[in-house]
Amino acid sequence: MSEQPIDTCMEKIVSLCKRRGFVFQSSEIYGGFNGFWDYGPYGIALKRAVERQWWLYMVEKRNNVVGLDSSIICHPKVWKASGHVDRFGDIMCDCKQCKTRFRVDQMPDPTTCTNCGSKDLTPPREFNLMMKTYVGPVFDEEHIAYLRAETCQPIFLDFHSIRIATRMQLPFGIAQVGKAFRNEITPRMFTFRSREFSQMEMEFFCADEGSMEWFEYWRQERWNFYLNVLKFPVEKLHLHPHDKLAHYAKAAVDIEYEFPFGWGELEGIHHRGTWDMSQHQQFSEQDLQYLDQTNNTRYLPTVVETSVGLDRMVLAILCNAYDEDRAPTQKEGMEDDVRVVLHFPATIAPVQVAFLPLSKKLNQNAQDLQAKFLGRYRTELDVTGNIGKRYRRQDEIGTPYCVTFDFDSLEDNAVTVRERDSMAQERIPIDNLRAYLDEKVLG
Ligand code: GAP
């Protein structure tokens, strides 16, 4: 799966993802395809819910950010203008002894193999990360096009169309969620570095004056998202300001998360100056300046970007949620046993409420109750196995609430609601169930 050793915790997460159908290798029956992943039913439910929270936070709860869904393939000149065709690559070398491939800039000593110590290395070579395709009937140089390497470029291209259509004035942002493709030389750490992945990016267009205040604002907003929406513990997060800045940038900072394999970049918040707009102005030969009607001046907007990989965010959520504790068991001779549990916040859990009939005879009753909540929460009806096993199965996929319909329910019109983290159980009248769950699940 990964070319590098991963520690036990990571192995357990990867194995749980496969076993419970969150994420597994693409094209598995053909031996897999390195750097490509498929999300099964729970995985896609989680991914969609996370994307939904990002969109709510970044677009729908504001009146100064609007959305875009652009094509994946755009004019090849776009990638020339952005610098991706000429400069988007890694300098790599291979060890001739152990065949390990390295990014030269990541080697402590570029003359020595980090893996086996050999000095027999290939000369450094440049690999471009853009994925190529052909558009049109002829497969030649003239018809080369690229799958986008980042979702932000079309935002710059569409800035004026969107501004005119929405009558937005600076400062305002444009957000996009979608696929990006990079021919990564060393895809690794499960979905952390993939060749096909989704990005969630927002470009905030403003005047240069005041742009650093916007940079600070978005840095804080993004930090708050991890703490308040995803409920990450603060000690698992880290702000990493860039030491070396691109010549056009005034500031850049990454939000890092402590994965089981170490600190890794989750998101970048970048002050991009007028670089992107000026490159596209030059290559398209169009005037991309903004007319500021407040003081009748024309200028290229300055851009502050927030950019995060959705798959990487989902991986961090899985790592953060994964836990093993002890819970009562019905296994012979044992009072308790290891419980694998995913502590997802209820807003993003793939299944928010599971309905469990205590006996086969009550299956229809539980199903009728579930029917009342379909479309309101993400639900599941779980009818097989003893109740302890079913709780364990739900814990393992991170379901925050299990509703058990038992024989008493027929008499008292109430159900038992069991909370995942505390395992506490509460008897709730069915008439109050919606209000009770709304408060817990929808927040
Ligand atoms: N528009 C700026 C940009 O794309 P980036 O640092 O190259 O910047 C932004 O990528 C984010 O996209 C990263 O912080 C990471 O979360 C995600 N990302 C980048 N490459 C990735 C890959 N190969 N696999 C998964 N996620 C990736």
C-alpha cells in the first residue's frame, strides 16, 4: 500500500478503513493503483459531510464569499501562465543499490542514500507533476492539455465573470471544491499524498492596502475551523510560518496536524499578492484590472488564499477520532474488552443515528421509527447480532447515537438512546426523540 513503513496506529486506521469500507485502494482486483483511492459508503458519507461543513463555514455563513465549480481541464496556457508547466516539479534521485527514490531537497545529505547509506546515486533529475492528456482527435504536442494541479487557477480566470454576474465589489472571495491531479513521484501515507485528490480552496480578492489584515483574519478563521467545527485538540495543531517566501508573497503559513507518522501540512494560508492575476493578464493579453469605484482607481486585486486537501483533512479526522478503550462485553469469562471507537463530531459522522431493534420481532417497529428520520440525519438500521456486538459495530464507524427499540417501547412509547463516548443510556419518549436528537446531532 505505502512504500514506506507506517506505525501500528496508522496500520490500524488503514485496516479499519478497508474493513468497514471507508477508504480502500482503487482497482484492487488488478493489484491496486498507487496514489489512487476509493471511498466506500461510510467514507463518502464522511467526506461529503466534511465538505459540507467547509462550504457552510466558508460560503453559506458569509455574505462576502461566493462559489464556483469550474471545469477540470482548462486552456493549456493557464498552466503556462501559472508556472506549472515549467516549474511545478521535484528534483529527484534514485539509489542504484536499494532502488529507493528521494526528493533531493528532503535528503539530509544529497550525496548519500538516506535508506541504505550507499553513495551510488543517479544524478538529480527533474520530474514535472502535471498530469497530461490530449484534447481532440489527434494525440500530438499541439493537443496536449492538463488535468488541473490545483483548483484555484480557474478562480482567477473567472474572477471578472463572477464579479460582474454577482455585482460583488472588493473585498470578496470565491471558493471552489473539486478534484486536483498531481503525478506525485512518491505517493505515501495512505491518502496523505495521492495522485488524485480533492481540494477546498478560497481566493479572497482585496486591495493591497489592508491585505495583511485579511491574511491575519483568514488565518484565524481557518484555525478556528479546526478547533470549533472539527473539534481538534489544540495540541494536535501547529502553525508553521514559511521561512522562505515566494518573491510576490507577503506572508504564508501552514496549519499542520500531528498525524501518527508525524507533523504534516493540512492547509496553507497564503498572501499571493497580485502574482496570479498579473500572470493571467500577461498571458491572456486581457486587462484584468479592477475598477475601484470608491476612489476611481484601477488595479490588479491582491489575493489571500486558503487551501486545504479534503482527503488530507478526512485522514486527519480519522486519525484524531481513532481510539481504543475498554467496554463491557458479553464474551465468556470477561467483564470488559477492547473497544475500537471513532469519536467523530456528530455533525460529520457518517451515520449519525443507528436504529437497533432488540429482537427480530421488533425489526418493523425499528424500521418504521427510522423512516421518520430519513433525510433528516444520516441513519442506519442494524438488525443482526446481539445488541452488544451492534453497539461495537456502531462505535467502530463512529455513530454518536444508537436508538434501541425494545419490547417496553411497545408499552411506554419510549426508546433507549445510547451515547457513543460515555456509553450512557437514556430513556426518551418517542414523541420527544426528534427534539432530543436535533439538539445533539444538528447542534
Ligand atoms: N493553490 C495552492 C496549493 O495548491 P499546495 O500546498 O500545493 O497549495 C494545498 O496544496 C493543499 O492541498 C495541501 O495543504 C494539502 O492539504 C493538499 N494537497 C496537496 N498535494 C496533495 C496530494 N498529493 N495529496 C493529497 N492532498 C494534497
